[in-house]
Amino acid sequence: MAFPLPRGITASEIAFLAEMEMVTVVPRQRLEGLELLGGPIEPLVPPRRASLPLWLALLLKRQRRANIMPPAWLHPEALGLILEVESQHQDYKNAFSPPPPLPGQPSVLDRGLEPTARPQYTPDGHRYYAAPPFLPHNTAQVTISRDPPALPFHWVEVGNMLLDAASDDLVDPDQVRRLLKDLREVRMAKIRSGVDAMDAAATGGGGVALTGVGAMEVGEERGFLSGVVDGLRYVALESTDWHWLMSIYRKIGASKEQARREQMAEQRANGGYDENQDEEEDYMEF
């Protein structure tokens, strides 16, 4: 007998998708270019930097053929700043820090500009718009960026993979590991505290804003949030059924009272009405 799979995508499947993220490597020896399903890979010539998919970069790292350069958000200073914003900033007390801007979209520092996504084209000439994991959010920046540090969509998966396979390429990996753990706990607490907002949404209020939440966070909290939603739906249906039953009881009671009054009127017309009988009926009904 096969066990049913859990609803939604599993953690291993999310990590598998995150391996398509592009990272920056510094090759240690010459390697020929490759033709991959995701596109061609240029030849690797040391010490020139190159962008590779995460799965290929981890493979070359294990073979000691390349070093992986950590992305800008995976430095201790950047993680400390993001943790401070998430835990102490009043604007993000019940929200999450904004994600990195899309290609062609102005940063949060450029106020008053219209966000416009930049289209890309396939070799056949078809236009498309890139989305995670096909965005350069985890590549090392050559120039200094004006954008504040932000967590990409696959920040949990990329951070854990680099800590496991390329910790010697990171700046102070022990501190990075502690900051990632603290940041994850703070954001998980925010997601779970959104139950009150979901309760308000069920009674006609606003919804729950999940802007900036990562893929692994959504996958891990899917069961908890779906359970809360199912519970709220059950309570709403129960309350609806209760009101419906009460309305039926009221209608039945009104029809019985109307029948009793018609019987009393008929007895009065025939001269057989007794007030003591009416009091006994009221007592029995009570």
C-alpha cells in the first residue's frame, strides 16, 4: 500500500529547484564549454569569473576545480542588517523585508519610478520574463550596488548548500550559520503570527501579506497554514449550519404558536374555552 504524498511541494523538491540558481565561481583550471538544457556554458579560464548553475558549481567545488564566491546577501554584515530590519524596524514588524528587484525594476531607493520588467528572448525569438531561479540574485556583484541587501526567493536552500559544500569560501561561516538560523526563526514567527490576520480575513477583513517570503518557508508552513484555513472554514460552516437550524426552529415554533391560537379562537367560538387549560398548556410548553 502506497502512502499518500503530502499536499504541495516537498522540501527536497524545493531544494532541487534551487540548484538552478546561478552563482559566481572562480575556476582553478581550464574547462571546455558545455551545452546544457538551460543554455550553453562558456569555457572556464582561470582566474576569470564565470556564472554557473548551483548544481554544477557544487560539483566543481567537490572536485576542487573551482571556488564559489558568496552572493552579496550571504555576508555577515548584510545578514546582520537584514536581521535588524526584520526584528526591530517598525515598518516590518508584521511584514517581511522586500525581495530583490526584478530586472529593469527600480530599487527601493529610486522613489517615483515606474517598475518595468525587462523581457528576455529565447534562441527562437520568443519573448519571456525571467523568474526565480533564473534571476541573478545569487551571483557575486562586481560593482558596488545601491540596493540594500535583500533575501532572494531561494535564500534558505542556497545558504544551506553553500555552508555544507563551500564553507571555506564564505566569510566567517560560523557567524553566517548563526545569523541564518536567527533570521529563519524570526520570519517563521511572523508567518505563524499571521493566524490572527487569517481569522480577520475569514470574517471579512484583509488577507495575509506574504511578499518577500522564500520558497522553503512557504513549503514548510504550507501544512500549518492550510490546517488553519481548514479549521476556519469548518468553524464558518458550523456557524452557518447553526444559524440555519435556529431559523428552522423559529419557523417551527411560530407555526405551532399560530396553530394553538387558531385552536383557542375556535374553542372560544364554540364556548368550550377554559383559561386553566391555557395556563396548563403554557406550563407544559415551558
